Amino acid sequence: MEHGRGIQGKASEQSDEGKYVLLRDEENLHSCIFDKPLPCCGCGIGWFCFLLGFAIPLLWYYATTLYFGNYYRKDPRERAGLAACAIAALICTVAILITVACIFL
């Protein structure tokens, strides 16, 4: 273990007693950037579109375009909700195709 590095890659400094003292968490450097709450009542655009998509399925397709357009790079907390919308849009598309195929064939 090199000097100045603690357990699990956390930057630390050796105190007078020989113990390591945590200065900061290198694994979570961006935590202070995301202190502001997410839009849409705090749940984020992705989860908001996912829930409202059960009433208006076009919102799933809107959120899917945001997902593939890398919208979540602005705020990584949006990624899970946008991915859920992409999956819901895929399932909705398959259900529509099966329904149309059964009606016309």
C-alpha cells in the first residue's frame, strides 16, 4: 500500500498516531454536483414519463429518445428511469405489433 492511500482507494493522510484519516472519498467525487433535486416532483424525467406513460404511452417513446440521446449524461440519476421507459416502449411496440398482426391476418 503506497503512502497516502487508505483502504478501497480512498485518499487519506497518516496522523500522528499512525492511523489513517479520511480526507475525501475518491469513488464519489461528483456527489456534491448533484445536490439539487431532480425535476418533475423530485423523481426525475425518466420515472415521471414511465409512470405517466401508462396513461399516455407516447411519453415512453419521448423518454426513449432522451435515453438514446444520452440525456442522462447531464445527470446520471436519470439513467434508470429513462432505461425503464425504453424497455416499456419496446414492450408496448411488441404488443401493438402482435395486436395488429392478429387483426389483419
